[in-house]
Amino acid sequence: MPGKPVSAAAERLTPAQARRLFGYNRRVFDRFVRRIRKQSRRFAHRRREIGHQTLFETLVHILNVQEVWIGFILQGRNSDAELEQLFRDPTRRPKDWKGFGRYRRRVEDGTRRYLARVTAAELARPVHAFWMPGRYVASDALWQVTLEQAHHLGEIIGALWQDDVEPPEMTWIRVGADRR
């Protein structure tokens, strides 16, 4: 993996920062799930020409990304066979809110377990995903999950506004301080 690493040591998350950031991520994600669930099934599953077509599928994709990076790549489960088996798992493609809830609990439980034991040394550990070239460490993977969620929630925000549905609050200042 030639080239400079994505982040320098001074740019890496600390364990406390990682836990705080993912607490925020979970609270924001929960707000979007609740907002979309309040709408009709048709609203959540209508094709919209956004990255993952529907609001529901975009929420599922956010969980897929979190599961692959935190539940597999950061756990050292990066073989073709392990990832192929994961990608074929039908529970990663729920069709309704009940299946979504089960899948979400599984993903968030894995993330909580990882963050509960994460150390500075772990965050500095080199990791690799076969589809991502370059050099990066576990901290970069956590940023990847966070920023990908933000980008996909941006798609959802645009789709909600197009239907005159106000998106939920998501600012760091207001939601980051929410300790529920």
C-alpha cells in the first residue's frame, strides 16, 4: 500500500472522541429513522433516484457500511469468504421495519462492544478493506463510517424537503449535547 497514510497520528480519534462521535451518529440516525417511520410505507419505499433508491434502503445501507467496517474489517474478518458470506446474508436486506429493527440492533450492539473496549493503540492499528486502496488505520475507518452516514443522510434530507417533510435536527451542537 504505497503512499502516505490517510491520517497522521495527531489527526486520529481518541477512544473518548470515538465514543462521543458514535453516540452522536446513533442519535442522529435514530431521529431520521423515527421521521421516516412516521410516514407511510409507500413514502419510505418509493424509488427516488437517490444513491440507494429509497429512504428505507438508504437507512439500511448506512447500517451495512457500519457493520462491514466495525463488525468485520476492524475485527480482522476481512477474507473474501467471510465478506462474501456476510454480503449474502438476507438479514442485511430487511424489507420491513421489524426486520430493520432486528438488523439495526445487531449492528449497533457490535459497534457498542467495539467502542467499549477501543484503545488508542487499536485506533492506530493499520487496517485494510479490499475495495479501498491506500493506507489507513482503524480511526480512519471510524471516520469513513461517520462521513458516509452524513453523506447519505444528506440525500435523505434533500428527498424529505422535496416532499415538504422537514428533516429532523442533526446539528452537532444540539444533538451532540443530547445525552438520552
